[in-house]
Amino acid sequence: MKKVIKHRLDIWEEEPLYWDMMSGMDKRLHESTISLSLIDIIKIRVSQINKCAFCIDYHTEDALRHGETSRRIFALSAWQESPLFTNIERIVLEVVEEVTFIFSHGVSDEAYDRLQSNFTKKEIADIIVCICHMNFLNRVGISTKTVAI
């Protein structure tokens, strides 16, 4: 028997200003010096952790359209063991997990130091905002039971 999921509410339709704000953040992130590939990986990994089916689907399609490989996307949930990710991507993915699970122990000094060794302050700000932005969108999607069409 298939489970039927009802969409509870379209927050963006109820208050378009929220969508304008979220779109503005996304536009700013895409204008940053953070690579599109890294932004896509952040969005997918955060969505995997939060189990937001809509966002996983949406951002996986985006990543594929931007040139990401399906092999890397499939391996993303096991990035620590996969040889498919660069050291820079691993540093960011570690912070993705620490920010997304921030209630557990915060962001470690070691993870933050690794960011500082590889990114400018502005880039670190962009990475943290990207992670938080995606966590926010996941929570909206899950709370309203947004489903992929």
C-alpha cells in the first residue's frame, strides 16, 4: 500500500516576500567565489542529513544540470570513505555535518581551523550561510510536507 503525502501549506504562496528573501540569498551565494559544484554538494548533503526528499530531488537535478556526476552524488552520504571528494570538499562537508547537527557539539575548533586554512573570511561566511540557508529550506519543506512533482 502506497503512502499518500498531502502538502500542508505553500508558505511561499502565502507570503511571497519570504520566497523573495530566500531567492535573494541563493542569488548572492551564486555570485560568491564558492564554486557552484561546492554549493550543490552542500545543498544535497544538508538535505540528505535532514531527510528532505523534495530538496534532495531538486538539488540533485540542479547538480546534474551543472555538471556534477551521478557517481559523486551517490557517494555523498559516505563522503568520509569515498575517494571521489577532494580535501577541500571534505573540509566543507565536515562543517556541513557539524552545523547541521549543531545541537550535538557545535562546530569544532579543528573543523573551523581547517576552513580558515583554505578559505577567506568572506568565503567562510558564504559557506556557513549556504549551510544554514539549506537547513532553513529543509525545515520549511519537511514542516509543510512539500513533495516533488
